Amino acid sequence: MPAGQPILIRTIAEMRQALKAGRYAGRRIGLVATLGALHDGHASLLRRARRECDIVVASVYVNPTQFGPNETFAKYPRRLQLDLEVCGREGVDFVFAPADAEMYGGGSLTTIHVARLTDRLCGPIRPGHFDGVCTVVAKFFNIFQPNLAYFGQKDAQQIVVLQRMVADLNLPIEIVVCPTIREPDGLAMASRNACLDPCQLQQAPCLYRALQTGRDAIEKGARTSEGVAAIMREVVAAAGPFAIDYLETVDARTLEPMDPLCGTVLVAGAIRIGTVRLIDNLVVEVA
Ligand code: AMP
């Protein structure tokens, strides 16, 4: 393997062994958990972890338990060799890419469920999704025992849910939230964007434009959730006949709806363009 390439690890036992000496020596371990098909959004997390930690581990694992029966698990892009190159460029020390049998071969009977925070936004549309995410992330936290774990603001609900899991289970891990990285046209980078055809790629930034329009309306004084949602729906409808899973304004901390809007507001949306589901969000402070 060329110099600067991360060490690829396939088993939990080897992963634990690889980190043991560093952990006992008091070195800071940073984790970036990914589904792979790495892009500049992932790279920004890896770069920050490299700056702040002594040892950087990236997991590249398309976790089956966070996909629903009608979702794109089989079609999810997989390209480990390219991911290893990205990790090499960003100075990652270890890439953990286990097989499903390694992660779930024993026939797992345990699931982590964070209540309430998963009842809104993506939760009802993707039943079981956050249970799958929390369970696999808890497994990773247990396998790597990182000091810091880096997550992207793009998945805002995931962050709120994982922060709650860490607090409720007293896990000694700091969750570091990293900003959303976008294409020049505003589209939030996502591995799934690779599944959009050229025409759909041109239409996809309508989600970001809708969120911006919602944010602008709030900044100009709009205070009702329904009013802001209606404005956002118009922007998406003007771009094409896309299914809107939700376009909402919620409390950024609790994810609960609120009227009138006040405090830190999460303006969040999910739409489907063809079979590709896009999510994005912006945060607005309301005085
Ligand atoms: P995924 O591979 O989609 O599960 O993403 C792995 C991590 O990268 C998650 O913490 C995501 O929030 C983060 N991430 C994905 N896309 C972006 C982006 N465009 N900007 C910043 N972080 C991102």
C-alpha cells in the first residue's frame, strides 16, 4: 500500500487491538462514522478530526439496519478503494470496513431506541431508521471508544438523537458538530446525489432554496410555522412535482413544533426527486 494510506481493518478484534496501545498512552481518538462513497462533506469531518485528534478512525459501512424495506440499501453506492484514497489524503490512520456478518453475525437482539426525538421529521417516514443508526453508532462507540466523534449538521436530527443517546447512556464521548458542505449551487453534498441524473441534479438545489426562503421569511418577521412552511412548499413546487416528506420549522433542541417561532429554530426539509431522498436544514436565531 502506498505511503499515507490508512490501514484497512475488517474485524472488531483487530480494530480493538489496533487502538489499544494508543488509548493506554492517553492519545485522543477521533471517529468519523460513514456509509462510504465519501465526498467533500465527509472529507471536512475527517480533516477536522485530523486537526483535533492523535488517532483518526473512519468507519465505512453501509449499515443494513438503518434502511427500510423500500429504501435504497442495495443501490447505495459502494466504492471502498476510492474511499481509502480520500481517507489517505485526509491523513486517516485506520479505516474500519466490516462485513455484515462481523457486525451482526451473532444474531443481535438488542436495539437502542431514543424516544420522542425520533417521532418527528424523518422518524415517521423512515420507521426504525434511528434505531438502526443509534444501535450501530453505539456499537462503534464501544468498539473504538473514541474521545471525540464527528458528525455533520446536514443530518441535524441524527445529531440531536445521538447527543441524547450519549447523555442518557453516560458515554464519555464528545459529539463534534461540523457545518454542512455544499455544492456551489447550494445543494448539500450527499452520497445519494450520485444517483441523480443531470436534469435532477439541476432541480435538486430547490430544497436549499426553499430553506433559504423560509429562513429569510423568519428573519423578516414571519412567526407562524404554517406560514413559513407554505412559502417553502411553493419554492419546491415551482421547481418540479417532487414529493415533499416535510418542510418544517421546529425547536432546534427538542425538535418539537412551536408557534410562534422563537429561540433557535431548525428549518428542515426532506424531498424526493425520483427515488432519491434529499434532506437539508438551516438554523435561525429568533430574538
Ligand atoms: P453518511 O455517510 O451520509 O452517513 O454521513 C457520514 C457523516 O458525514 C454524517 O455525520 C453526516 O452528517 C456527514 N455528512 C454527510 N454529508 C455531509 C455534508 N454535505 N456536509 C457535512 N457533513 C456531511
